[in-house]
Amino acid sequence: MHGLQITDYRTQWSGVREKDLVNAPTVKQVQERVRKLVEGRILVGHSIDCDLDVLELKHPHRLIRDTAYFAPFTHMSGRPQKLRILSRRHLGLTIQVV
């Protein structure tokens, strides 16, 4: 990743701005820190496989609880609903505003 220039921080979804990354730890440092933090623990998230993929981390399937595939939160077709829709419907919170 050395020399990679980020051109889109996807700030509207991530909340991350260029100035937030000044003096930030390296990707490898973050990967190791997250790996240690989650080791042996149950992870709860929405489409968490995407987060693990970005971090290039593996986690035992038996220790993952993914709201994207939790039946009461899926479409009638069984497909995942977007987090922003679930957040508004179940928590009354508006997130990921474009």
C-alpha cells in the first residue's frame, strides 16, 4: 500500500476526512491491532464480511453475528436491507446521508 494515493474518502459514509489521517497508524498497524482486539470474540456488525475483507482479516464464522443476514432485518426475498434503512426504521436514526 506504500505510495497509494486515496482520492475518495467516502466521507459521507465513513465520516473520515483527509485531515483525520494525518499521523494516523499504518494499515499494517491497524490490522494487527484489530486482529488482537477481536481474537476469540463475537463480532456484531452489518455486512461485516466487507469490513474484514478490507482489513484482510479472517474470523471464525461461528463468532460472527451479521445483522445483514438476520432474518427479521432482511427483505421478504431474504436479501439484506441497507444499514441506513434499518437504522431509521428500528432506531429512529438517520445515517449515511448523501
